[in-house]
Amino acid sequence: MDFAVFLQHCLTGISLGGAYALIAVGYTMVYGILRLINFAHGDIFMMAGYFMVFASSSMPWYLATPIVLIATVILGVLIERAAYKPLRNAPRMSIMISAIGVSYLLQNLATYLFTALPRGYPTLTALKKIFQIGPLSASLVTFITPVLTLALVYVLILLINHSKIGMAMRAVSKDFETAQLMGIKINRVISFTFAIGSLLAAIGSILYFTDRMTVFPFSGALPGLKCFVAAVLGGIGSIPGAMVGGFILGLGETALVAMGYSTFSDAFTFILLIVMLIFRPTGIFGEKVTDKV
Amino acid sequence: MKKATTLLLILVMILSLFTGCAGEPAAEAEKVIKIGVFEPQTGENGGGGFQEVLGIRYANTVYPTVDINGETYKVELVEVDNKSDKTEAVTAAQSLVSAGVSAVIGSYGSGVSIAAGPIFADAQIPAVAPSATNPQVTEGNDFYFRVCFLDPFQGTVMANYAIQNGAKTAAVITQLGDDYSSGLGSFFVTAFNELGGAGSVISEEQFQTNQTDFKAILTNIKAKNPDVIFAPSSITTAPLLIKQARELGITVPIMGGDTWENATIIENAGADAEGIVLSTFFDEAEPATDEAASFITGFKEYLTANGQGEIIPAVSALGYDAYITILEAVKAANSTEGAAIKDALKGVEVVGVTGSITFDEKGDAKKNMAFIKIVENGQFKFLKTVTVE
Amino acid sequence: MMKMKKNTKILLSVLILIAAVAALWYLDANKNQYSYAISILQRSAIYAIAAVAMNMLTGFTGLFSLGQAGFMAIGAYTVAILTIPVEMRANVYYINGIADFLANLSLPFWAALILGGVLAALVGFFVGIPVLRLKSDYLAIATLGFSEIIRAIIAAPQLDRITNGSYGLKSIPAFSSVFEAFFIAGICILLMILIINSSYGRAFKAIKEDETAAQAMGINLFKHKSMSFIISCFFTGIAGGLLAVFMRSIDSKTFQIALTYDILLIVVLGGLGSITGSVIGAFLMTAGREWLRFFDNPLMIGGFQVPLFRTGFRMVIFSLILMAVVLYYRKGLFGDKEFTWDRMYNFFIRLRDRIRRKTPEKGDKGNV
């Protein structure tokens, strides 16, 4: 493998990792607060893709983009309200099953509304400009994705560490009931968490689909699962962890394909997960949690 | 209260299990022969399946009746959706058997046809596949026929075409776990290595179902620098693959199989689709037969009336051919019995839209010609026909 | 709570059994006409095994595993590879040929089915060692991962000569009679009921209620968890083997996560911790998908086409119903109770009382 090919692979891996990281952060935030694997997160990401397809067919991209972001946030909060809130005191298994149900519903709804045929994702000319650097060839979005990811995660960490709502979020994630007793409005904090998670999923979706160009009802399923793995890898609940996990996954997967094992690129993700769970269940950045009786 | 409703619900559902499953045959005033349409209308191949259904429905409007023993029978189409899924296909096929169809047309996608094959054979119902190209569909199954060519042939055609156009090396991309894609890819590899010398296929890559990112695979291929890329795949993945290849600066021709002749690909891949080469069954610019000429004008009107595009998909033509072939066999058999129709199909000779159709001993149409098309200015352009003996 | 006489209950059970056998016999006699109904029922029976096996793990031991599809794949491929008639094999492995050691290796269906279960259990044993130390959602995601790994291995081109990789297997011999699937399903479910009601089963339930307390009571956590897991894998493998025979052609795409979700939804619908619930759930769910088929066809009411009815609507309705069950009917149809004649009887008594209460005159006590 010559150097140019190596660089091209690195570029692919980092850009893929960036998109994974943004989705993984959404997973990790929801898990941190509700202890719930939001199986529907990948499908919210897919719906954001469809929102963009329809929004940009009737308006310019600078109007469409905020509308897509808002619509996705509304969808995310709505799902929380409708499918997770009624189960707040139910066993964890029920709420997880509810999440699987939502994912199933969103996929079927998308198949019904938009058909199973792929839809072309609108080309955002600004992002799609193709750069040729020597033998390397990539569009602007490939370069932007990792940078934007880093910036967004940085802002998010600031928000969580230095704002009032961020403090509330940390309190809720540490101890649900005590936080409630201290006067924190749990439901508002949870809605806010879902809003941020969905917002990141929407941004991730714009970056991901601009780079990959078509949306279909199942395009959220695989990235969704992988990003959950990324979140676990980094230590679920930890935002920098999710980001690092996302990059590891993106790079690892690309490396595997580069070495000629494309058959096992999915299996790799899960092998990584299982190895991690066995040797360090709390992930790279996770804290040790002891079980309470 | 809750328990009461629960139990009531269960009771009602269990009762309707028996009534719901067995359709009551209504008293019929006129004689009817039922033909099953076993096609995917949702799932991975939903789009292509629907185009095939349109061709069959149109054929039904052109030839709504058939004469058996001097009596006129109305042909009734019984449509089921096999969801492009093998598990669903089994139940869908059984529902056709229960509905008492005399023959079946279908399906788009070889996998579901293979799954349904033994069911039709056990029930002694002949099936004619319009566009299932995998050899396994008719292999070892007396009751399965097809009106299109086969993948080994198609693979050879594409390999021939590539070599004739000066390609020395090729890369092949196939979908893991998909018999159509993997099978066609493998036949291409065999043919290309035979024609161009061993080792001419310099790269073979696989991707996963539902995968949307092909950049890593394509970077590998770019590094090997082949003269041509052959990527038989479903229309869901094709635009993704094409666009990402072009973005990575891969400029060599990309070739696909018969599934790629679908307007969706051009719509989604846009300018990147230019220069894509594919093989297909039919070309509307060159009507091979009289039947074809009348089909082209009539079906175009039908398409517009149904809110579809102007271009006639090859699978619609094949659906039409499958329908008239069955009708011809019913006439020859003079019976609505599946076994008799099967025997008649073996000897039938039909002049269809895609050429004349006769079957060999396996039940495959004797076709030795494929149409090569290229995408130019956002349209599929007929390039040439390739014949392999 | 009123009780029925024991004899009446036995009589009713026997009657139901006879009715079921008679119904099957009738369906069998008119195979062609009812093949659709038969195939739905067979599929329900197969899913019922998988659902009860999952319930044993999830509902009784409290281990949330999402690896069903992978273990079903092991059973299915074992049965398929070993039962495809030898003379058909060259034809099935049409691209790369079959591995030499398999070319003439063939087992009768029963042996292959049990071997499929045993292999699934064996894999379950090795998977269980690391995975069962994990807690709830970690366990779910790890088993889901294993299921995907199994699928990737089956589809890998490196195993083409054994599993036929991407090309799938066909020509799997069908059930020899309609009764076979139901008979095997009956035996499997019966065995699982016996296990659940044994002392092991009680240990499983103790683990589900409170792990720490169960451990304090002297229950070996790991031993019982892995036992529950292995037994569940065994029966899941059997269900997979039956599915292969039912479908008669399989490929790796059959065993995607969606299959696991289907079974999970059956268990949830029937009620976590209720075996009868899972069995009835399997029948309702499989048949329900077919009943809802009319939603997929355009509906005309007096020349006006109802706009919502088109392809795909069925699955939307289906998922909405499931969401409604999950949200508002959390315990499923049966909760963690079993179906008994007493409950059925009481239900009718209460139903009768309610109807009578609405009508002015009060009836007598009934003649029990």
C-alpha cells in the first residue's frame, strides 16, 4: 500500500469516525441520564435525512438546514414524551423494549411514507466541493466532519460543565431520585437531553448523508448500532469517551477494509465491543460503578 | 376489566384465525382462471418488483380472457407481496396456493423465487419468472420456468463487452449474503479470467447489506487501478456506489447487471451516472417483434396513466411476456390444471416483446442475446446487442 | 376466585387437544386448499419454541438476551447442511463446490435437528462464559453483537464450501407431514415447562427477582445463569432447524436482527414470564401480520379510494399496535400468569355477571 492510498484511507476513516462520534454522543447522553439504550436514535438520524430531502426540495439550503434541525429535535423530544416518559418507573427492560418498538415503527413509517427506494440526498454545493490534493480526492465535507465534531463536542462539554442546565443534567445522571428531591425538574432535563442528542444526530445526518448521498429507510439501522458500540467503547455516559469511541470505530473499520477483510467489517465492531465489555466493561473513560443492593 | 378485554381479544383473534385464513370461494357466474402474481412491492426490491407488476397488469388489460375448451375464461390476477424477504416469500407463496391459482408469475429477485420454488412444485403449480436470473431458480425444479437469460450468460456477456472495449483488468464488488449479486459477480470473475488470462480480476470486494459507506472499498480498488469495475447490486446500493466512486476520483467505467436499468439510479446518481454500462433484456428503440411494437405504444400510455415515467423498464416487458406465455400454455393445455399447464409450457412457442420464447429442458428460455446500454445525458442509451453461443 | 372441578378441567384440556388434532387432520386432508393456513400455523409453532426459549431466559431468569437470530442460524445451517440430499449437493453448492468431508455426510432429520440444538448450545456455552458476567443492557447488546458475528461468519466467502456463503442453501427436505412441526414444538415446549417447574427453574426465578439475595441463599449465580442460557440456546437452535425445514431454502439474510426483534415482540405481547402467553403470542403475531394484509391493498368505499391504504401501511399499523401494547399494556396479554381453565372460567363468570348487572333482573347463582 503506498502512502497516498494510506492517506486516503485515513481521511475516509476520520470522516466516518466523525459522523459516528456525533451520533454516539447522543447515545451516551441519553444513557447517562436515563440508563436507556435509545435504539431509535439511529432511526431519528435516518428521519433527519428524509427531512432534509423534503425541506431542500422547496427552499434554499440555508433555510432548510435550520428547519431540519428543529424538526429533528421536535421528533426526538416527542418520542421521549410518548414512548419513554410513561415508562419512567417501569423496569429497565420495558423501556428498552419500547425503544426497540419505536425503532421498528420509524423504519416502517419511513418505508410507508417514502417507499423503500433510495432518495437522493440534496447536494449542498458548498459542502460538496471536491478537493484534489495530489493523489487524494475528497469533498469539503470529508474534511469538515471531524473538525465540526471536535468543535461541537467541546461546546457540549462546556455547556455541561458550566451551565445551570448542564449541572442539572449531571445531577440527574448521578442520582435520579436525589436530584428530583433537590428540586430539579427531571422531565425538563430529560427533554433537554433528548433535544441535544437529536440535534447532534441531525447535524451528524447532514454530514453523513452529504458524504454518502442517498437515504433509505434502513440507512439508520447499521450506523445506529455501530454508534452505540462506539459509545460503550468510550465508556457510556462519557461524552469525550463517545467521541473517541466513534473515531476508533471509524478508523478501525476502514483499516480492516483496507487490509482486505471487508467481510468482517461489521463483525469487527461487535468483536471490539465484546472484548471491551469483558476486559473493561466501563469503557475507556467510564467510571467504575458499584452495584447497589 | 383489563383481563376481561384481554381474554376477549384473544378469543376473537383465535376464532378469526380459522375463518380469516381460508378464503371462501364465492359463487361464480362467469368462469375464471386465477393467475398468481408473486412479486415484491416493499423491501429491498420493492421498486423493481412494482415495475414488473405494472407489466403484468397491463398484459391483463390487453388479454383479459382466455379460451379453454371453447369456453371463455376471465383471467383474474391474484397479487401478493413477498417483501423481498425469503421468510415472507414462503407464506406469500402458500397464500397463492390456497387461493387456488392455476399458474404463477414471479418474482423479481432470484432469492424469493428460489424460496417459493418447492412450494409451487409441491402444489403442482407452474411458475414463470420474468426476471429471476440466478440458475438455481429453475435448477432441479420441473415447475419453474423463466423468460429471461441467466446469470452465467449475463456474466459472460459483460466480461466479453469489457474485454472488447480494451479492458485488461477488472475489479468486482458484490453484496455479501445476496445470491443475485454474489452469483453474478462470481460468473463474471470466471468469464473475465478465462478471456483475459488468469488473474485479470485484480480485486474482489464485498459489502454488507444496508451498508452505505463504500469509500474504504473503493479506495482499495482505486489503488489497484483496474480498467473497469463490475458491481452487480440492487438499485438501493447502486447510486451510493457510483457517486462515491466518482467522488474518490475513480474515472474508469462502472458496469452493472440487469437490475441497474432503473430510472431511480439516474435520478439519484445524477451526473455521476453518466457512462454507466449495464446489460438488460429489452430495448424499446428496437422493437424485435410486432408484439413489441404494439406493446411499446400501448404500455407508454398505460405508464403515463399510472403516473409513472416515460421509459419502459425491461422488467415490465418481461412481466408482459411471462403473462402471455402462460396464457399460451393454458390455451395449449386446454385446462386450468397446473400439471397440464406445466406440460404445455415445455412445448410452447411464443412471440413475445423480448423476442421469441421457447424453453429448454430445464425450463429456461432459450435466449442468447443481451442488450448493452449506457447512460448518456441522463438516459439509458442502447449501445449494442451481444450474442454468446 | 371460583374453581372448576379437576375432572372438568382435564376433560376440557383433552377436548381441546382432540379438537386441535382434528383441525390439523382436516387441514392436512385438504392440503392444497389450506396450505396458507397450514404454513401460518407451522411458522407460529416454530416461533413459539423460540419465544418460549427466549422467555425462559428473559422472563424467568431475567437475562435480556438479543442473540436469538444467531443461535437460530446455527441450528438452521446444521440441519440444512446435513439433510440436503447427497445427490442434490453439487447442484446447491453450484459456485465453489462442497467441502470434501461434507460431500457424503448426511444425517436423518431428527439427528440433524438435535445436533443443531447441541451445536447452538455449545456455542452458547462459550459465548456465555464472558457475556453472562454483564448486566442487563450490556448483556443485550453483547448477545446482539454475537448474533451478528455468527451471521458474518456464516456469510463469509472463506466458508463458501461449508455454508455456501452468500449463495444460500436450498433443496432442504420438507416436513414429512403437517403434524411433525407441531409435534416437535409440543415436545420442546413441554420440556421447557418441566425445566422451569423444576428446582432449577425456581433458582432461575430467584435470580430474576434479586441476584444478591439469590446468591445469599446459596444459588450459584454463574452456574444457573449459564444453564438457563445454554438450555435456551439449545431450543433456539431447534427452532432454527425447524425454520430451515419450513422455509426449505435459507441464507444468512434470514437471520438478521429483525428476526430477534420479532421473537422479542412475541414474548412481550404474550407477557414476560408466561409460557402460555408466549405460545399464544406467537400464533397471534404471525397470524396478525397476515390479517393485516388488507391494509396493503387500495380500499375503495363507494368509488372513493381511501388514501391511507397502500403498500407498507400494514407494517405501520402493526408497529403501532405493538407500541400500544408496550406502553399501555406493559404486562402483555398474560403478565407473568399462565393460562388456566380457572381463569378462563372466572372470566366468563364475570362476563356473565356484568351482562346481567346491566339487565334489570338479577339471575340465580349459576349451577356450579
